[in-house]
Amino acid sequence: RAVAGLFSDRVRDAVGRPTLLCAALGCLGLTAFLFAAGRPALAYPCFVLTGFFYGALFSLMSALAADAFGPAHVAANYGALDLAPACGSFFFATYVVGLFYDDGGGSSSSSSSAACEGCFAGAFAVCGLACLAASALGLAALR
């Protein structure tokens, strides 16, 4: 978060924070596709990249809230903006991942950790598409 915040402060005038937010979303989407590939060698690099880009979203949103609403109102508006990841994760974790898990043959009564090998690839692909779509819509809105 700190690196993304410092970077956005440095390039704010040249690139703009909304563009950086779209770039972070796009990179997060690409990382989700790497997860969907299901290669064990990609797991740890993907963990690091997901943490970096997901954390960047939070630092960029607080900076964007300050830019848009001013320092006096940033806390109230950021609090409202901070609900978006919770709402989105509730939808994706409850419905999308559950749908792919159920279709992939996973069940809560299974004792084997490999009972649902590969059943989350579709969920990662949907999350990747959602991130890429949000990035594309954001970039289109900026034009």
C-alpha cells in the first residue's frame, strides 16, 4: 500500500490516480488468470502480486477520495467507498465461487483436500474478467 501511495503521489500530474487505479485493476485481473491456470509454480508469485495490487486499490481509493472531496470530507467518503470491496467479495465468495465449487464436485463432507482439484479455475477466470471489465470501463470513462 505504501509503495502504491508513494508512486501515485509522484506521478499524479503525469498519469493521474484514476488511470493508476485502472492499471491496478487490470493487473489484478491478469493475476487472477494466472491463478486460473492452476500451476503450482505460479502460486507464490501470484500471492505476492495479488497482495500488492489489491493493497494498491486501497491506497489509491483513499487518495482519490481526498482529491475528489477534499481533506475535510475524506474520512466520511472513504468510509463509504471502503464498503465496495466488502460487497463485491460477498457476492463473489458466496455465489460465484460456490457455483464453481458445487459444479466441480467439491463438497463440505469430503475429507480429501484434492477432492475439488481445478474447480476454482472458473471462479478465478470470472474474477479476472470482472477486474478487466472494471478497468476497461474506468479507462473509457476517463476518455
